[in-house]
Amino acid sequence: MRYAVLAPSSHNSQPWRFVLKGETVELWPDTSRHLAVADPDRRELTLACGASLFCLRLAAWSVGAGLSVNVSASSERPLASITRAALECEFDWEPEFAALPYLRMDFRPFRVDTPTPALLRAVTRPILGGFPRGFKSYCGPVKVGLVRDDTGRQAISRRVEEAAREQWSDALFRKELAGWEGAEELLAYRLGLPPFLAWLAPRLLPVWSPAERIAESQGQQAREAPVLVVLGAAREGVLEWLSCGECLAALALSGRARGLSWSPFLAVTRRASRRAHVGEQSGVDHPQVLLRLGYGGHVPAPPRRGVDEVCSVG
Ligand SMILES: Cc1cc2nc3c(=O)[nH]c(=O)nc-3n(C[C@H](O)[C@H](O)[C@H](O)COP(=O)(O)O)c2cc1C
């Protein structure tokens, strides 16, 4: 469980809850940590739960245990009921497991050097079959698309910029984010404040819109990204989001294990029309995740809730 809580999540919301029932671990979304304005249909919340589920799989793998995972899209039932099973995974996840404590989203500009095609092949290899290799999928395959050409990046970056402008112009979105714990450093960076003034960020955000600044910087980061990666499922749905979240974690870890950093542009996948556009550029239907990969720098570890805070005995 110590590994499961290290997963990335939308605005570090960590919206997962684990209930231990005898030999079963149930993974539930923590609806008290749902960002209702930013994520009205709970898509990002489910992606984050998927990322946490994958980290749990890796932790079990590291001690030679397999997991049997039963998923459910019903809000009455856990997203996943997990029990121990024989380990059937033959893929070597050691590099990704070793990278897990060091996985950090890097929201700063990346260096200009581009990962080689061979490196990108190695990074995407763990999810190329449509699901983290060696684990049993519970819905259709997750498709991966890489965008490296200038035309594709230009086209996508325009949508990224537009989506960021729309999102950060929304006073309700800014108010929700300002009230969110543990996001000061990221917010300060987005607002252009030096780290020692990070405490000011949540106070400024409700009354000052940084939409233009953020839109420009997000657009530029997408345009100059060494590579953009798109993950998409065969259709929209809770289980598809969950499996995209698993693949997101597997991909980010695979990159980290090979010296690459990541950061997401998820606002652009919130609206169907923009998703369609990203889909056209990447050849991926129903894109759920857009992220950039490249060479970043050192980023301090963001705070995480402890195992005691996210686990209960049912
Ligand atoms: C599903 C998902 C959505 C995310 N959305 C955003 C976002 O909209 N804006 C942002 O700055 N970061 C976003 N992130 C990145 C998180 O902010 C980041 O994972 C979190 O702050 C924890 O930091 P870490 O990944 O470095 O541990 C997202 C991550 C995930 C998994």
C-alpha cells in the first residue's frame, strides 16, 4: 500500500480509498477528494485510481505475488476488488518498480534534446499490447500514439492553449483549486511567483486570473515538447478510464526508469470536440490522456497522504 499511494493524480488530489476485507482489498474512489468543477464526470478521478491500482500491481509483482483484479463501473461497488493470486506476469517490471519512489511530474520547461526513436520504443514497450504487459486486461486495449512532427505538435498545442485559457478563466475552477491542500508550489509556478511566496498563491488565485499566462506557457510546452504521447481507449467509460490510468502510470514510470520526465495536458481532453482533434493528430480514438515526455530537472517530492489515511478495515 505504501507504493499505491505514490501514484500521480489530478492536482495531487489522491482520490483513492482502500478497504481491507479479509483477503480482499477494495479500491474505491474517495469522493470527498473529487474536484467537481475541474472534473465533473470523474474521469480524472478514475484515471488517478487506475494509476494507483497499477502501482499496487507493481508492488505485488516486486514480492512475487500476482493479483486477481475484478473491476466494476457501478458507483455502488468498488472500482476494483483485489485478491492475491499466482504470479503469471513474465514481463520484467524491475526498472519501473525501482523508479516508483522517484516518479515526479515535471511542470517546468524541458531541455531541447529529443529522446531517440530507440529510447521511445523502449519507453512504450511495456504498454504496447494495449495494457501493462503481463497483466490481464479487463476492457479493450489502450492505444498509444506519439506525435513528434511539427505540424502535429503545432495543431495540438493550439488546442492545449485554448483549453488552458478556458479552464483558468473560470472563477469557480480557480476557487476550487485555491482551496486544495498541497498545491501551493505548483500554483505559485503557474502564477509566476517565486517559491518563497508560494503561500500567497491560493490567496491570489480566486481574485486574479492567470489564464493568459498559463495558456501561453502550456501552449509553448506542448509546441516544444520533444514528444507528445496520447493514450486512448476503444470507447468512453469508467473501466476504460481506469485502464488508461494504469497505462499512464506504466508509461510515466517506464520513462522515469529511462531518464525521462513527464507532465500532462489533461484540460485538452475534457471536451469531446478537442478530444476529437487530438485523436485526428495522433491516430488514437477517444484520447483520454495527453502528456509530454522529455528531459527535465530535479523536482521535489509533492506530499502524499499516509497509508493510514487511505486504508480502512471493512
Ligand atoms: C489523471 C491526472 C490528471 C492530472 N491533471 C493535472 C492538471 O490538470 N494540472 C496539473 O498541473 N497537473 C495534473 N496532473 C499531474 C499532477 O498535478 C501530479 O501528478 C501531482 O501534483 C502529484 O505530483 P507527482 O506526480 O510529481 O507526484 C495530473 C495527473 C493525473 C494522473
